[in-house]
Amino acid sequence: MNTPLSALDVHRQYEEAVSAFLKTVPDATLRVKMGREVDHFFRSCALGVWQADGGAVTPGYVEYYNALYRRGEPAPTILFWELSTSVAGYSGFQSPDFFHRMRALDKVSRTQLSRRFVDLFTLMALLFAAVDGTVSEGEAAFVNRCADTLTRLCDKDGLEGGKAPLDAQDFVSRPAPRETGGKPQTPAPAGEEAAGEEKPPEETLEELLAQLDELCGLEKVKADVKSLINLVKVRGLREKEGLPVPPLSLHLVFLGNPGTGKTTVARLLAKLYHAIGVLSRGQLVEVDRSGLVAGFVGQTALKTQEVIDKAIGGVLFIDEAYALTSHNGQNDFGQEAVEVLLKNMEDHREDLIVIVAGYTDLMGEFIHSNPGLESRFNKYFYFSDYNGEEMLAIFRSMCEKNGYRLDEAAGAYAKEVLDELYACRDENFGNARDVRNFFERSVSAQSDRLAALEKLDKEALMALTADDLKKAAGEEEEGEKEP
């Protein structure tokens, strides 16, 4: 991105995104409260984003700030000196009051409004960062910190997570190479290399299968993947020899709880299919209902088609796919997305594979909701919950990859915590996500402990102690654990 946005562009994108989200809020009281507060909240976020970029706002930013309002709501009329003062005096990010009410609604109704709001926040904050045509490292870091604050509140309340949250660092504008004389380059289309840019070597089938074997647990899934790859390879050999081959659908259904590795396996499968010549590119495009369905008649087909176009040559991974058909309201367009998806699965059957994923019982209802889905999705992979031993292996792997070490006492305590986590699991059990949360809290506890020390060596910086893990698990000094 190199061209600054116009104030009209900023207003249009902001108004459309926020208004569309408000229409999905089922509780009328919450919808009214959010409608009253959301513009003020996002204008405050814009101040924080611009301060994170060094605070050097220009008079043009006045137009951007005054463009942040929704149709029918009062438009701000800030002056340049007022904007400069507000950016310089930005006091820090605070979650809005309507977000607390949103989480309370999620607890009762099992909706995922608060999780989706985190994604909305990230997109809007990135819009504010991009008004000058670039997203800086400082702006992206600020956006991620704020989004993490909202995400931790969701985690604290035990709210179910959907897809992985957006990472603002993925949108940072990178400088052009020196040999171009500092002139910005137009990025190559997805799957294509820029002129003069050396394409990285592709991973071999053996390397990809080795990565599959390295995944913790998932023994049945690993065996199913290898069997499927063998089936495709033999089918190709029969075709070369002129032998008949039975019809074969490579579209898949992934069944299991969150955090069981479904997205990781889907990404590897995309590369494996490419390695054996089934797919031309082997990329993974991950979406959920919000990435396919729009709020107005005719827009869903365009939105879904745009996503599919990006996925051609690779794998389209639809997480929580059951949400496409579980809404039966008069103005729901999920079924329109399904119809577009089925048409493209037929039109691009030689170079597009679709994987749908979600909870076992809900996915069964989704597949049986449409005869076209039943005929195209006939292979099911079951992702079991990780047990305590497997979660400990994941925890140790995270420590090793990030340069941390566990002593004997810390290892024993980690096993105790994760065994108990598995034994007491309920519908909110997050599998590897819970392990990652425990690891991140342990690192934070270690940082608090080390900050009080004057001298630190490499060993101290790498050591995670039992006390660090106890603090991360919420254990009080008297040995009792918080509920």
C-alpha cells in the first residue's frame, strides 16, 4: 500500500464495516448502547494509532478523523490544533463498556460477538493506520497490543474462540529493495513471484510428511492423511497407464473441538496436494462465515466468489462451516454462500479443494442440510482432544522453540496442571490453545520475577521455574488455586 486514502474512502469503509457488525447484534439493548458509544470509541483508537506512529499528524488527518461516523450519527468537527493535542495526550487503550456487556451476552447465549468484535477492531485500527498509505511497525504493534487486551478478556471469561485472530504485523508496509532506487514495487499476484525475485525452493513430499509426523498426537489423522495421499498417488499412476479410475472427491470434513490442529493439518494438506501434482499452487485460504456472508442482497455472492478466486489452485478452509446454514432468519444469506461454493467446486474441481471444519454434531447437521454438500463431502477426519501427556509435549515444544527451559520441578508441575486441565475439561476446553495461554502466562510471570533482579545471565533468562508456572496457573501462596 503506497497511496494515501481519501477521507471519503475512510468514511465509506468505516461506516460499512461498523454498521454491518451492529446489524448482527441480536440483543436490542446492547445494539442501542453500542450504537451510541462505538463511534467515540473508534475515534479514540485512531488517536492511539497515530500516536504510535510518532504522533506527527498533518492537517490532512483532520479530514480522516472527521470522517469517522456512521450515517445518521453526529459527525465530528475537530480542528487541527485539537487533533494534535489529543494525539499527543492519548492516555492509553481501554476496552469499551459495550464490550463488557457483549461478553456477558456471549456467556449466556453462547454467541461469539466479542470474538468477532476483536477482528472488527483490528480491521478498523489498521484502516486508521493506512490513511497515509503505509502501516508502520509501531502502528501494527499498538493494534496487536490492544487486540490482545480484548482477547485476554474473552479468554478470562472462558468464551469460545473461533479462528485465529488477525495479526496486524501481517499488514506492515515493507520498504522497497535498494536496487529499485527506493521506488515502490507493485506486489505480485498471489502465487506469482515478482520480476527478478528468486522463488524459494518448494518443500518435497518427504519433507512435508516429516512435518506431519512431528505434530503432537493426532495419530489417526496422520494415518488418514497418508492413506489419502497414497490413494491419490496410485490413482495418478493408473491414469498414466490408461486404467480406469473410480470417481474421487478430495474435499474433506474436519470434525473436532477448537485447538486440535485442524488448521495446521489443512495447511500441510494443501502443500502435500501441490507436491503430488493435484493442486497448481498449494496455498491455504482460511475463512469463516463472516468472510463469506455479507449483510445485503447480492453482496454475499460477490464476497464468496472473491474468496474462492483467491483459493483456486489451493485449499479453501472454512472454519465453523455449520454457521452458514444454522441461521434461519429471513435476511440470512448463508445459503447463498453455499450455492456459490458448490458451483465453484464443480467448475474448478480440477484445481480447488474445500475443507469444512467444526464441532462434530453441528457439522453433521451442516452436511445434511444440502444434497450438494452430501455428495461432495464424503471423507471425514476426526480430531480428538489432546490428553494431558500430549498437552505436556506441546508445552515442552513451545518452551524449546522459544528458548525456555524447564527444570525438573517445573516439568512436574506443568504435568500436574495439564493433567488436571484435561481431566476437568468441559465445552470450553481449548486444547492446544489452552496450552499456549498457559505458556504465555508463564513467560509473563517469569518476566515479572526477573524484572526485580539486578543481574541476569543467559541461563536465568531461559529458565521457567515452578513458581513461574504456579503464578501462571493462578495458584495462591498458600497453595490453593483460584477457581
